[in-house]
Amino acid sequence: MALQKEKTMKGKIMKKTVLVLAVLMLAVPAMAGIRIDANQVGSTGVKVSYVMTGGDVNIPRAFALDVNMSPANGVALVPTGFDPNFYVAPGTFTYNDVNGATYWGTRYVGADVNGFIAEMGSLYVGGPNQPKSTGTLFSFTVTKSCTITLAQNAQRGGVVMEDVNKTFPPGYVELYGCVVTVVLDPPAQILYPTSDPDCNIPVSWSAVAGATKYELDRSANSGSTWTQRIYDGNQLSKVDSVGTPLTTYRYRVLAKNADGNSLYRTGTFDCNATLSTCYTGAKTADWILMGRPPCWCKSVVPRQCHGDADGRSQGKSNYWVSTWDLEVLVAAWSRPSYKTHPTDPNRITEDQTITTGGGNAIRLVCADFDNTLQGKTSYRVSTWDLAILTAAANWSRVNLPDPNCP
């Protein structure tokens, strides 16, 4: 009987003890934590933010964070979007009770570095400038895909909370990085004329940060199909020597680097390619193939079909056709059709020239006075052209009329 009473009494004491401990535990606030994240924003942005977790919110007083990047960022970084309740080093700041910290000056991170330290401290003295329990610390922009990791910088104190007297467990501060996958923006604009008079259409586009090359495409049907890549390089312009006059062309361009390509920026209109100010003869295809020699154009050298290869008059009597033109004809005599340019199928090689007695570098095709091929081997300059040059009406004549070249 006595033993039973003793057991009952011990049971009551145990229940009371458990109840007291439970009440005491409820009276102790839950331990708070702080989480700091690096997250990708948009194509190339990174935002570093913090948020308090748990019940006992002990607001942050200072941050000293190592921001690590792998691989190294290519260009200098300029952190922006600072939390107004914190000072970010390096820089210059002032403080007052109304506006809190005000900072200015140059804050940047050099090029090709694997990371930087963001050192921030709250300067508030109570009132409305007290830091929030959550917020964005700062943002920055990278130029290529990389892995971002965060760590507390021990030399500068790491993360310091408002109540420095509390002892926090090791996992109190949680740090999370991110993988940034850079997707280039397309060029902001692409420019070219609505019409072009000589089939040499100038196309240009705006630069893209982080891009190393650009690809330019041409369409001959208003963008329904893109059949020709006409440029792949690091320049911001290309003069497109189109192969067919009296046709409309549309263009699109993209930016690219080692991480990939941007979307295309496509023109919103067509360019009408005409030949209104240059060669309008029956051999248009030949003229285009040979690089649109200006000597065939009536507006440039109106006497070319009379045998004037260099476009200049010679001698005291101002002869238009003389020995200088004969020099060009002899150099081009019985040559096969000119070779196609190695990178542009719409023109011949650039080295088919001769320097005449007048000091002009003249393309040999300018001795093709009738603009036609001759012979079984398709010579551009042969007896038919010699007949034009030596005709009594041409050789050593002055001020010949400007005929319509056949």
C-alpha cells in the first residue's frame, strides 16, 4: 500500500516538472536566423538580399561579405541599388538623424577578378532609419555565365547583429549563392536605308555589352526566309553588295559570345536595291560579278564605251583615248574571266589593277569597252575592244559625245 502511494506521488511530481519546463520553454523566444541570397535578375544581373527567419528578430547591424565569382568577371563591376540604411565601402558618406546615411563617389570592382568584398554598416540611432528585417543589400552585373558564392569575411567581422551580446548557433547565418546563365540582349536597333541606288546597302547595328561577335543575315522576301549569312565578326556595320538589283532586302542581326547567342533584332522594312545612278546596260549581271566597276557607269566615266579606260584626258590637246588607255588594254589583253573574290562571291579579286602613266590605279576590266565576253575562253578584253580603242573616231580625238553605251 505504501509502495503504491510512493509511485503515485512520483508520477505527480514528474507531471508537474514537465509542465513547468513546458511553460518555461514557451516563455523563451524562438531563436532567429538570417538568410542572405544571391539571385540572378534578368539576363546579367545579380541581386544580394537578406531576410530574418525565426521569431526573435535581431536586426542586422553590419555585413562583411565575400562575393566570389567563378570564372572571373570580364569587365569592371559597378555595384548599384544599395540599401539606404547601410554604408557601402569604398566610398564617402555623411549621416544625419533624418536621412540616415548618404554616400557618393566611385565604387567599382576591377576587371577580371574572382570576387570582391562588400562591407556595409548601419549608422542609425533609433527612429525611422532603423534597418528593416528584410531588404536588398546591393546589385551588380556580370558579363558572362558564372557561379556566385557568398561567405562571411572573418577579417572584417562577417555578419554583425544588433544585439551583439547574444550567442547564436553555428547555423544562424545562412548563405546561398547562385549560378548565373548570361543570355545576351539583342542589339537595340538595326539600321539600313529604305532604298539604295547602287546595290551596296550599308547596314549597321548597336553594340551589346558582353558580345564578342555579331551575325548578320539577309532576306530577299521580307523576312519569310533567311537564306544568306552575310557577316560574322566583331564590327558594328557591313556594306552588303547584293547580287540582284531591283529587289528588296531585309536584314536581321544577333549578338554572341562564348556563352551563346542572343535573339535576333530584325529590321521592320525592306530596302529597295536599284541601279538608278550607275550601270544600266544589258550586262548588269556581269557588272555586279566584277564588283560594280565605276568605269562602266555613264555618270562616272561617260566615255568608257569609246575606249577611255582611265577616265582622264591626256596630252595638251586633252585627248580622252590615248596611250594610257592602251596600257590598260595591253595589261588586260586575252586574260580569262576574272577570278571570284575569296570572301565575296559578288565581286572579282581586288588585285586586277594597273597604274597608268597618269598615276591612276585602274582596274583591268575598264578595258572591256563593249562590256561583253570574247572567244571560247571568255576573255573580257580582246580584238573587239581594240577595235573600239583604235577607231578613227576615238583615238586621239577631243571631246567626243557621250553616247548610250550598248
